Amino acid sequence: MYLVEPAPPDAKLRSLRTWVKGHHAPRVAVEVVSRRTAKKDYGEGPAKYAASGTTELWIFDPERHGRGATGEPWVLQVWRTRDGAFRQVYTGDGPAYSEELGAWLVVTDEGARLRVAYDEAGEWLWPTADEAEGARADAAEARLARAEAELAALKGR
């Protein structure tokens, strides 16, 4: 998963091609580690993203399958371009700050999910698509209820 701005011209791409005109390196890339991908995500991941020009990489390893730069199997690692080099700037169980998003990365659901939050404590989470849709539906329902109440009040006069 990645965040690229501006978006590539062909929205149906399955992978980025940063060598093609109109394609840009990701501002943020996310690797979710599994038992099958741990060696690649830890071994090749940071170097691959550094070579692509990615600004920030998050490696999320909820089941601790891999090994961090210090030998520990960390739940969360953050790599960032600093002073022209791609460096590991965070290892641990979270939260960690994303300079690219200006927000916090927090591990939720007993370590199973990585979420983005406005605050370090993770109390004010960015909504998922489902949560945002639910909030829109709730707001629409509340507007309808107010309109029906106003209509009933007008009819009662």
C-alpha cells in the first residue's frame, strides 16, 4: 500500500513505475509482514523503497515474524529519508509519528491493526472508509429526523 501525490496517470496500475514520466515515488509506503513475506519485507524492503525515492516507509509486523535492524521483532518500524539517506527512525510497539501525514501511527485491537490518529494516545483516530460511511449515514439520518420533527411541528400549528 502506498500514498503517491500526484497520482499516476493510469489509475489501474498494479505497481508503480517511477522511471515512467508522470509517475512519482510514494510519500508513504506500508509493508504488512506475514510469515511468507517477512524475509523480503525486512531484508529487501527498506533498500527497495530507498532506491525508489520513497519518503517514509512503515513496516507493520503484528505477529512479529521478522527481525528489526536491532535484531528485535518489532511490531512497528518507521523508515524516513533524512539528510539524503533512508534511515530507521522508530522501532517498537507504537505509537510513532508520521512526518508525511502529520499524524500518529497507533497499534490497536490488541496489536492486530495499525491505525492513523490525530493524537499520540490514539483516542482520535482517522476514520476508515466504513467508519466514514457510517458517520455520513448517521448524519443523514439525523437530518431526516430533524426535518420530520419540523414538519410535524408545522402540521401541528
